[in-house]
Amino acid sequence: MGRTVTPTYRVEYRTNRQPLAPYSANVMAWNGRATKERLEQWRRDYNESFKPGNVNGHLSTDVLLHITHARIVRQRDGAVIAETTMPTFELI
């Protein structure tokens, strides 16, 4: 039998298509060190994947999808470890 392992951290994020949605609408596991710099790099890299021709390009059919807010949360107690927000003017 297998066993279930809960990751230490999770990433909660919002996109431009759901500006008022709660963070819990989009959640994924976070592996590695939980720092603001790594979270910002993840946000930029993930946004790149939504451009036409990239791996998630098919999800951006009418409007280019991008992540506007993201945070790393410790699963055990819900503490926010790192948080990042898209700059006011970001070339996408």
C-alpha cells in the first residue's frame, strides 16, 4: 500500500480572470525553499507558459492569462511565508 505525504508548503494564487476569487480557488504544492525571490521567479515562469505557443498557451484563448498575486502558505498552521504581487506595469 502507498502512503500519503502532505507537502510542507502550498502555493495559492489568483489570475487576471479571477481578480476577486479567494486564493483557495487555485492551489498547488510547493517543493523547495520558500522565499519571496523563488516565488516571484515561479510567478514569472508560470506566466511565460501562458503565452501562445507555450505549454499552457491553449488556456489563453481570448485574454492572455497571467498570475497577479501568489503566496506560499505553510500547510501545518496556515502561516503565509512569502507573498508577491504583479507590478502595476508588467510587460507580458
